[in-house]
Amino acid sequence: MTAQALLRRLAIEHPILLAPMAGSGGTPELAAAVSNAGGLGAWGGAYAKPDDLAAAIRKIRQLTARPFNINLFAGGYATDHGIDPRPMLEIVGQVHAELGLPPPSLPPLAESPFAAQLEVVLEERPPVFSFTFGAPSAAQMAALKKRDIVVIGTATTGEEARILAQLGVDAIVAQGAEAGAHRGTFAASFEDSMVPLARLMRDIRTADIAVPVIASGGIMDARDVARCLGDGAAAVQLGTAFLPCPESGAPPVHKQALLAAKKDTTVITRAFSGRPARGLSNRFIAMVAGKEQAILPFRQQNDLTRPMRNAAGQRGVADLISLWAGQGVARSRAMPAADLVAVLLEEIPVHP
Ligand SMILES: Cc1cc2nc3c(=O)[nH]c(=O)nc-3n(C[C@H](O)[C@H](O)[C@H](O)COP(=O)(O)O)c2cc1C
């Protein structure tokens, strides 16, 4: 499928996709702003309860008549581990004491909410559904297709792209190693799946995968967009670039840290959630460094650190929240999402 064919399938004007950002970054307002500007807005529902997911989809529909994407985590949950939780409870406990919070308690090992969330997606029928951290079953794919929902999967290696193409996705987000927040890796170790975007695009091209590829990771300006489209991407997907927008829900302290970044100080860490993710280096990451064996699995670690992150976010303590960011962070700028879409389109030589 050509770039134009993907735009037609998505029913959008411009090859610019907002990254779904589950948690604090994404909002229905940000999704609608990007869709209304002619790109594809997105909302990450991975942490949402089924009712909240349905409410967010309805809210986006109130704010835009254009297509949008709903995203979920299709895997990544550990069921059993056998890690002694006491060392991590002690580390987080120290921070709780500093913040004046009661001592942390161990959250249960959550089961994946994916099946229940997907029921909501099938019911509400957003125009586009995307997933990361794994893949739906063949039966789930068939149910999505039956409702004529466009399906996009996330790959961090050529092999993952091949698996997704075989499963029948309509497009693949190629998530380069530069990308902000969680790695979507699902078919090999995280260490072996840190492929920079340009190489990942090449790997997918040489694997001869006949599915349009959406480039993602470190894309911040019009030149990056033009380069990716020139490299054969059918479209691009940006997260970090949209985080400082007024429509984004990132806490002000997160936005300030992105805008203040003069160089790339991002690192890959499991400290906040139990799953490798890229963010600006800070004190909590340093507190856990060298103690990785104490980190609980996704998403028990995420649930354990949530009270700390929420309290720190509200109080403006950048050192104790997950400052998710991609490697292009030093080129962050604050402007309304529609203006950013316009700026990103500036240097596309031949507009598809
Ligand atoms: C704050 C934040 C949250 C994210 N949450 C999700 C998510 O829920 N689902 C998903 O598929 N990707 C998520 N991503 C990853 C993006 O889809 C994309 O790979 C990444 O933003 C690209 O790199 P960039 O941030 O440098 O643009 C998130 C990224 C950020 C920055």
C-alpha cells in the first residue's frame, strides 16, 4: 500500500499521527485537536477502566467528526515472578516519607485488562485501533476487521513487523530506539530490540513486508518528517513533540522539563513501571540504579510508584515523576497542537 493509500484508508489529510499516550499525556482534547488539524489524533486507553475508556471515546467524538485512534497494551503483564518485594518497598518508602505520604503497600499482581478493554473498542467502534506490547489473538483481529476498524500494530524489530504483517494489520508503527516512554517490544529481549529508527525502517524494507510503515521515535520537526517520508515511511507518529502542547495532560513540571532540556539526557529505565521506557534522567531513576533486581514486574511496579508520581506531579517535584521523553527532547517547543501539525507539514516536499 502506498502512502496515499494509507491516508485514504485512515481517511485523513496529512501523514501526521499523534502518538497515543496512556497515563497523563494524552487527553481527548489533544486527540481531537490533531484530528481536526487533518492528522490522526489518538488516545491511549491502556490504564483506563472499561467505563472510562467508553467515556473517552464518546468525548473525542463530541470534539471532532474526523477519524481518531484508540490504543491499548495487547500484552506485557507478568503473572508470576518471585521477586522479594521488600527492597523496593523500602526504596519507595523512603520517598513516601520525604513527601509526607503513608508507607507504601504492595499492589496485587494485576491481570491484563486487554480483553475487557477490547470489548469496549468493539462496541464503540473507533475508526482506528492501535496496539503495543504484544498482539491481539487471531479471533480478536477478526472481530476488529468485521467492524471495519483500521488496525495498527507496533514493532521494534523487523521480526516483529513480520509477525504483525502476518496477523493482518493494516499498518505498522516502527518504534525506533529513540522513542519516548515504553518500548513496545514483544518478540525478543528488550536489549536485542533497541534498533534505531533508520535501521529499523531498513530492516522492515529488506524483509519485504507489504504493509505501510509509520515511522516513530525522535521525530520533532519538519525536517525529521521529510526525512522519514523520504526513507519510505507512509506517515510519522510523534509523542514527545506533542507533550508540551496546551491540550496535553502532562503535568506542568513535565512540560517544563521537556522545554528546558538543552541536550538529550534521556535514559531507558524500568524504575517507574517495571518495563523499559525512555525518559529524562532524574533522582528516582538514580535511586534504583544498580538495584534493578529489586524492580517488580509491569505493572506491579507501576502501581507501586503511582502514589509517589501523583504526589510529586501535583507538587512540581520533577525528580520523582516519570519524565517520559524521546531522544529529540532538546528540540521541544510549546505551541497549540494544530500549529504544530502545520509546522510539521512545512517541509514535506511533495505532499502525498
Ligand atoms: C508520554 C508518552 C506515553 C506513551 N504512551 C504510549 C501508549 O500508551 N501506547 C503506545 O502505543 N505508545 C505510547 N508511547 C510511545 C509512542 O507511541 C511513540 O513510540 C513515541 O512517542 C515516539 O517517540 P517520540 O516520543 O520521540 O516521538 C508513548 C510515548 C510518550 C512520550
